[in-house]
Amino acid sequence: MWDRLWINARLATMDGEGYGAVPEGAIATQGARIAWVGRQADLPGAPDRLAAIVEDAAGAWVTPGLIDCHTHLVHGGDRAREFAMRLHGASYEEIARAGGGIVSTVAATRAAGEDDLLASARKRLDALAAEGVTTVEIKSGYGLDLATEAKMLRVAGRLGQESSLRVRRSFLGAHAVPPEDREHPDRYLDRVVEEMLPAIARDGLADAVDAFGEKIAFSPVEVERVFRAAKALGLPVKLHADQLSDQDGAALAARFGALSADHLEYTSESGAKEMGRAGTVAVLLPGAFYFLRETQLPPVGAFRRHGVAMALATDNNPGTSPATSLLLMLNMGCTLFRLTPEEALAGVTRNAARALGLAEECGRLVPGLAADLAFWDVADPAELSYRIAYNPCRAVIRAGRQV
């Protein structure tokens, strides 16, 4: 017998075209895996003879558990003060001179203990989980020294252990140059490549390596150096690419077979084409676009033309996207970037799974994949993208167990 069977469900399997909808469906789990998916009429017997527990979904739509594939969830402090300063007309330089910007987050994160970082991040994680999220990627990058980067990644690991969610960790040592190395950026990059990355890999603290490729961060040559080191250690790569200018970051990410390239507002047609060839996922981050009041839209049309899978994520971070609602990102992806509701939901399920190297683990309702399910009181899956500041999530199952 199966462990659990839900009947009278409407399934958005996210397998195949559109939602992969099964309007009169049933879904069963065995242990931590999906055991059966299909039309209720095709069940191989009476429900009470097939499963130990049979539940009536009462017409709820069931989707894969949502996936937030780009966050900076673990960090110290906040940047609310500089947000207010910006609205009063302060420039970036003025904010930096007043101790704001990434420097303030680095200082706060270095000063915070692991338990303090865990407590603050847990609140943000709980907000995501309440909206049907079952998988979260968490980056380091606010330590910019080995001790603090490792501390952030340990906290991310504890979040996964102490919650019921799946957590993937990305090492983002190449996020910015720390204040103590401002005059010697090459010296800092040496430490990232020669000291930090090997130690992080040795201790099993990261599932992937990320970098910020931009004029204000790291050049293509510097990113290549980080990526070569990551690949030599057996770690997949991803890239903050083309957010503020076209640095050919999309093509660079594709050349290294990156899991994803993220932001991408300034990506060229040729960059999109290279991503399509490489199978690199485009992770769109409408929260940062909105918060920074950007006007350059990511080239969604080019991604469609070249068959680039598009994901959506919160980019939760204290400086440019203090967002803890993945459902809001669905709406923003549609209203700001003109994604369809089908594309938006795919962006937080099957395509987000691809962006984390988890395409054969989660993101679709398919037998054999993880039993990560979200139940929604909606009339149509498009409603998940349509509503604002409304959470219709009825229940969440992670690895076969109620969250």
C-alpha cells in the first residue's frame, strides 16, 4: 500500500506543456517520494485499498513545492536606514561614506554569532515556507573572509537540518572586495581562489560556487579564474551576470556550463543564444529590479527565441531586494517582465530546480521525484500570479511529510 493518497485533486504537474494540468486527479506518496500521479479515474483500485491514509483534497490545486533558487537569506543587520537616505536624495557615495552599502552588511555579519544569524534567517525562511516553498538556495558573500563565509554556510546548513525544507548552499566569496583589501583587490581574489574555495570544498560547505560579474565587482577575467578553480574542485558554478551593464556575463556563464546566470537585464541576443546552447537557466529577479527602480528589462523575448529556461526568485538580501514572498515574485515576473502565468509558475518549480541542479529530484509532480507538494485554494493556477499580498496555500508536504 502507498503511505498517502490524495483524491479529488486538481494537479498542476509542471511536466510537459503549460501547467501539465490534470483537472480530476489523484496523487500518492510512498516514503519521501511520489508513487503515483494521474487521473483519479485511472487509479488501479479503490482508494481505501491502495493507501494507508486517503485524504480528500476537496478540489484544491496541487503543485510541486515551490523553489526559491536565489537568496542571500543569511546576513546580519538590515539596510532600512540607507533606504530612507536614498529616498531623501542621498547618493550611493554619500551612503557609503556614512557607513552604508555592502560594507555595513559585511560588518554586521562578521559581528553576529551563528545562533543570531540562524534566528534572523529562520524568520525569513518561515515566511517563504508559509507560501508553499520547500526548497531554498542560500548564498554566502557577506563575510568576505574565510571564517565568516564558512559561518554563513554553516548557518545555512543548520537551517536545512532544523527546518523541514531542502537547502542548497552557494559560496559567493567573489561578491565584493572587502574594505581591508580595497587597495589590493588582486590580493583578495588570491585568497578566494587559493585559500577560501579549497577550504569550503574540503569541508563540504557548498553545493555550488557563485560570483558577481560586473564593473563594480569582478571582471570577466577574474570570474574565469574563480570558475576554473571551482571546476577543478568538482563544484558547479553560477553567475550574477549583466545586471548593470553588458559584461558578456551570460556567454561567460554558458561557456563554463553554469547551472544559471542571474539578473541578466543587459544580456545581449548573442548571450541568450549561448545560454540556450549550454542549457544554462536564466534566473530573473524582479524584486531587485523593482527595488532599484531599474528600467532596463531582461531580454525575455530573446530567452524564448533561444529556448532558455527562465526561473524566478526573491533574491532576498538586505540591500536591493528585502523580499520574503515568492508569490509576489510571480506577480512581478508577469507584470514587470511580461511572463505568462504558466512561465512564472514553471519559474519557481521545474526551471528553478534546473537552476540548482535538482531537475531529477524536485520541481515536478512525477513518480520517483521527491514528494514535495503545495496545496492551494485557488480556482485556477493563474491565480497564484494574479493576486497581490494574498496567500492561498492550504498545506505543504515536504519529502512526504506535512510541514
